[in-house]
Amino acid sequence: MVGFVNTIAGLASAISYALFMAMGMPVNVANGTTRPGVLLQFLVNSILYKRAGILPVRTSIKVGIPIALGSFVGAQLAAHINLQVFEWIMACTLPIMTLLLYVDTRAVKLAAHEEEVVISPIKFFLFILVGCYGGFTHAGVGLLIIFASVFLLGMDLLRANAIKQFAVVIYTPVALTVFILNDKINWPIALIYAIGNIGGGWLGSKISINKGAKFIRWSVTLCVVLISLWLIYRQF
């Protein structure tokens, strides 16, 4: 389920965090434990999008490099931050990330060809900030990458979603390395999670190429609201 929702809409990692925390896992370990599955899932997704002729590889690399740079900083922060502070940040930012699911992108001037895409120094810096968030938590970073690809680069939603897949493949090894070095991964759970993510990601890629995701948006919104309320409740 998580891999399926993550591929189509994003934010499903928040569901994973909640499940892992319900199993007694600290939130920073839950954060790290999702990363191997995320890497494998988005690698499979990228291959499927490339075969479908939807993935703009050069643009994805241009986007992935600054995101990878920023992810190192974000992952370092996530690995060492106070657990209670981390939970408060997650509880407050997840609902904000959810709003991006409903942003109307129809008025954006789209780039007709990949050659038209130029990443200026300002855009490069903004993608670094996206990477900082992605290194800190994977929950919601896909939406930020899609949002930035549409409004900064003129990508349509389908190509922006494809860019998200490959950009995650580029930056996740950086964040994953930080979590490994800081012993923030539960490997048995991570491997089980990875297998489920690959299957869900494959199904989600197939569906997202051909259909919309209105139902997924509403489902993710409901889950995120409940998770945020639960995280706030844990603080009292």
C-alpha cells in the first residue's frame, strides 16, 4: 500500500512512520528504516517511467544533484535531533505538505521540450532546500519535488512525477549513508518493507501513467491528519 500511494501521490512514508512507531521504534529509526525500501521502490519506478518514454533523464539529473547535496544536511539533522522535537516538526509540517496535493497547476506555462529547462542559481538553491527536507524526512518530499518541477521548470504533472522518481534515486543513497553510519536503521524491518514497496511502486507506476489520483489524494489526506493528531497526542 505504502509503495503504491507514494508513487501516485506521495506522503505515504508518514503512514510507514506511524506503523513503525506503533511497533515501538523511535521516530528517527523509523525515518531511517524507510530509506532502503524507498530507494529500491523509486529505482523500479524510474525504470518503468523510462520505458514508457516519460522520464526526462537529463532534467532529472539536474534536479537530483542539488537535492542530493541538501539531503546530507537534512539527514544529519534528523539523525541527531531530539526525538520529541522531531515528532513536533512532523506533526506540524505533514498537514502543510498535504495542501500541495490540491494545488492547481493548470495555469503553469509548460516547457515543450527538455532542452528548454534551465536551472538558474536561484532554482539550484531552492532544490537544495528541497533536499534538506528530503534528507530530514522522506514524508512529503515527493510533493515538493513535483511542485518545484512544475512551477520552477514548467514540467507537466506526469513528467514532474517521473522526475520525482529519479531524483529520489539520486539523493536517497546520500541520506541512507548518514542513517547507516548513525545506526538508525532496523534492517530486518527495512528489508520486509522494501519488498512491499517494490510491489506497490510497480503497481502505482502502472496506474499513475494512465489514470488520475483523486481517491489517493483524499485517502492520504485523511491518514496524514490522523497521524499528525496522534503525534501531537504523544507529546502530552
